[in-house]
Amino acid sequence: MSGIKTHPWVVGVDLGGSNLRVAAYRELGAAAASCRASGKPLAQAPAAVVKRPVGEDRRVEAIVERIVSCVHEVLGQVGVSRVAVVPVGVGVAAMLSDRKGTVANSPHLGWRDVAFGPAIARRLGPARPVGVYNDVNAITYGEFGVGAGAGARDLLCVYVGTGIGGGLVMNGELVEGATNCAGEIGHVKVAWTEDAAPCNCGQRGCVEAYVGGSYVQARVRRELEGGVRSLAIDLAGGDAAAVNPGHVDAAAAEGDPWALALWTELAPLFAVALGNAITLVNPDRVVLGGGMLGRTPTLRDQALLALSLVTPPALLDPVEIVMATLEDDAGLVGSALLADAGVSLI
């Protein structure tokens, strides 16, 4: 984190498909530098935070106005004047196409080829230099700065939630890639036949299309409502439509044949994608997180067991694999830290 600065105040923005959160942090860069030196995670609470629904109006102009209003509100709460220079980092659930915040594709917001970064930079003005980041890159940098990645030099972060996202920090610096798409592990191919599972990216065979939470949920519902019997239904109160991956995981832990078979199929696919990433980038630490992995410890354990079969020992043995610690605040902290470090400011 060699480029980190020590602005008195910095703002982090977490723009998801449903909620918008904006937080103001004081001396966050200095706290991260201290955390990196000690190698110990640090719970970094914001001085002020605002949460709003994204709303039904998903036009870029409407979203920008909501963000700008929230930035003014949180800084007003802590008494920062509008002429003071305060970097603003925006983490967005989207695939970006450059370092200026152009959104190539955001299924959650319904955006394609949208000049989001320039639009928000114009509205915030020169006193609020802004950077726009992929949400998992922001999460990765948050965990690297003050979370489970503290003290690592080369970090791979993989989040399995509704989909699968990843981020990379190499030699202490976020790896963005030529078009800001580095770390998109969810779209590593684990199947390549004509009937490979379709992915929302428009291709087939992506690991996300098999292990991403929304895909797993859809498959579970389809199979159970199609007549499959499983302990997972009992764990969900007898309603097949109510079964979620957590119920499947609990059933697998109890030896349920269907649940075990499903996890036995999916765990190696995730392990292959993760193992290939480890082989390629040779990190000293891997941080795993996301709601899907968080509530499926049996699946996670099976994947980590399979990981040893698909990754050379010389690459896997030195890797420390840990769970994320910052939970929902990781994106807020990470986007703020990236802006504080001057990464891709517009």
C-alpha cells in the first residue's frame, strides 16, 4: 500500500443493486498504514454513514444525484466544508471497461456502456476527486488494508455471493488490469461443452454459473420442486420452495444423498477455478468471503479439500487461506482507501 496518503477525511460509497451506502472516515489512510505494519485486522467504524435504497429510477443521472446528496450529507454531519478536498471512492456492482469509471455491464442496475465516472465527477466537482471501482476490487482492498488481508503482500480475494467476484493485490498494489477487469474469477471456465451452464455474462461454463448463489438457488428449487426428496426440505419447514443453500449444506452435513451429490459435483468446480488462480498469481494469502460461502461450510470444506488435488504443493503450501472479516463494510472501507491512495481518481 505504498501509495497511501493521509487525507484528514475520505468518503466511501457502496452502490449495489438494492442499497446505496455512503460513509465518511477520518484518518483512514493512517489507520491502514498502522494496520499493515502490525499485520493485525482493525475494525474501522465510519464517523458518519447514510443508507438509502437505490430506488426504482435507475437512470445514471438519478443515481448520481442520490450519491452526491448522500456525500454532502455525511460530510455535513462531521462538519467538513464543501471547499475542503475530500477524495470519494465509489464501489459499484459492475464490470468496468476502463479506469475512468465506464460501466461496461451492471445487471443489477441495468447499465451497459455507461459513462458513470465522468457523470459523478462533474457533479461532485474538483473538491471531491472521485474514483470508481468494481465492488469486489473495493472489498479486496478493504480486506487488504484493515481486514483479513492485513500484513499480506500478495493477496487473492474471492467472494461467492449472488455471483462470484475476485480481486488481486500484488506487491501491495491493487491489480486493475488493462481494462479494469483483473480478478474476474467468476468467469473462469470450468465447462466447455455445448450444454455448459449459461452465465449472465453471455457465455457458458463460467464457475459462477455453477457455484454462484443465485444459480445454486435456482438449481436447488428446480430439482426439489421437480420431485427430488431431501432432508433439506424438512430443514426448511417442509416447503421445497423455501430451501436455500444453507439448508442444503446442513443436509449434506447430515449425510443426505442428494445434498451430498450436489456439493460433490460443485466443490471441485470451485476448487479448479480457485486453484488455477493460485497457480497463476502465487499469493501468500487468500481471503474467502460472501454470503454463499459464509452459510455453506460443508461445501467450503469440500472445495478446500479438492483444492489440494488441483494445485501444486509448491504453490498451495505457502498460502494462508482465511475468511473475510469486514463483512458488509469491506466495500465501503476499500473504496475509501482506494480513493485515499489516489487509485484511478478522475
